[in-house]
Amino acid sequence: MSGYYLLKNGEFAYNKSYSVGYDFGSIKRLDCYPMGALSTLYICFALKKHDSDFIKAYFDSLKWYRDIYMISAEGARNHGLLNVPTEEFFDTKHYLPENTDEQRKIADFIITLEHRIEAQQSLVDNLKKYKRGVIQHIFRHSFAQGNTEWTCVRLGDVFKKVSRRNTNGMVKNVITNSAEYGLVPQREFFEKDIAVDGNTANYYVIEEGDFVYNPRKSNTAPYGPFNRYSLSEKGIISPLYTCLVLQADIYPSYLAWYFKSDAWHRYIYDNGSQGVRHDRVSMTDDLLMGIPVMFPDRTRQLIYAEMLDKIEKRLQAAQKEYELLVSMKVGCVQQLFI
């Protein structure tokens, strides 16, 4: 790679590309490899003094952006790159503590936080894997064994479609069906209402305990999310979704977990079509109502549901702690480098 810069482990590079969260580019240290080659579009440099970990933390803060902003403000952005001349970049002033012991203490504190965040992220990832393994064992392994103690019915035998419409516009709580977060208020999910006020007369009204199927595919829900509404407040949801009311004596929480499994995916794969849009399942009423619903006796339904509910509760607590730690680190870094 003739003409590229050779960057050694511990040296820094400034990427002038701007993106979401990095309006004025980013400066990162090479940590993972002994050396690497970088395009000449980057500005590369090594430290003459100062603690390297401290400087790495400093460049993760917003403080150093101020001078970069002043340099690039008058220059045009060209193909996603900021107009930051190398000479002016190195002329920027940075007000840092001269005492290396102080720098080291700050760096050690931030590194400790980062290690705690990494450990918490590992816990979250392991809990997610564990949950997937338990779901697979319950729903896929049991079916594969041909267990005659399980009952198999069609979805149409245990559900009926919701016919309630928001004709009078009285319900304002617009719900979205997310593969990751389930059935949540649209304002919380998108931070604003997507549905236009007064344009929801044709929306379905859903109540606590109703199930909603969204044919939109994603990585976590390859045949669309199928979730149970758990809020006490009535909600309204787009007519593009299918809303269902349980009519059989099956534990609802068990069914909610069943539809989070892939036990019914093979049926859609064998009988469904991709439709005109590649990101949606072409879900007819006959196809939907023919989805197999398998369940054991009610005692085991309760056992499986309670087991998975506890795992989910532990996962959500771990995820919340992880987010708190990340927020704490961001806040500390900004306070340390005011």
C-alpha cells in the first residue's frame, strides 16, 4: 500500500469523516494491532508527552471539538470529509493538566469504568445467549422429539381477529410493534407520534392481553414480531398489523414466549411468499390462521412461562445497569474535560 501512513500501536489517527455522533470526525488510538496502514486522508500522530490513556480519554470527550469546529466552520465539506488542514490541526490548543500523576489517576478511573462496562456487556450477551438456548430447548427440542404430550392446533382454533376500530378517535395512545422491544407506545419508541392526529379512525383498538402480529421482517424476527400487549391503557395500532384475542384456555404468557421462538417459522417458510416487498411477509388470513400453535399441559405452560419471565427480568436488569454505566462514563468524561 504505497503512499499510506504506517501507524504503530499506541499512536493516534484523526478521521475527518463526519457521521452521526461524530460531527467533526474522531480521533482514535491504535490498540488492537502492532501496526496498520492508513490512507493519507487521515492525520496521524504520536505523543511527545502526556499519559497515552489520559489523551485517549480526552479525545473521547467533546472538549477538543471546539477548535476543530473553528477550523472547519468556514471550509466546505467535500464528500463527507471536513476541511481540516494538517498544519492548523496541529496548531489547535489543548488545556490539559501538566502533572502526569494527575493524568494517570484520571485515566485509571476511566479505565476502571470501561472494564466494568465491558464486564456488564459480557453479562448481557451471555444472558441473551442463555435465553435463546432455553427457548430453543423448550420449543424446538421438545417438538423434534415428537412428544405426544404436546397438543398442536391451528392459530385460528385459539384466536379470533380484533374488530375494534378507533372510529370516534377517542384513543390517542398509538402503539408500535417492535421486534426488540415488543408493543410499546410510539412516542417512546420514535420520540414522537408518527401517526397524524385525526388520521387514526381506521386503527385497531387493542387491550391488555391482545396479541399483535407485524409482518415486517428483521434480523431478530425473520418472519415478523408476534407480541402480546401488556399495558393496562388501551392502545391503537396500524391496520397493517393483525390483532388477535385469545379464545382458548392456554396460559397467555406461555403463548407470548412461543411466538418469540422459531417453532412456527418453518410453516411460514414452507407456505408463505416473500410478497412484493422483500422486507415483509405476504401474510394472508388463511396463512396466518394456519400457523401451528403447540402447547403442553397447563402446569408445564406455567413452569416454562415463569422460567422465561425470570430470565427476561434478569436480562432487563443487567441491560439497565449496562446503560447506566455507559451514561455514567459519558457524564464523567464530559465533567473531567470541561
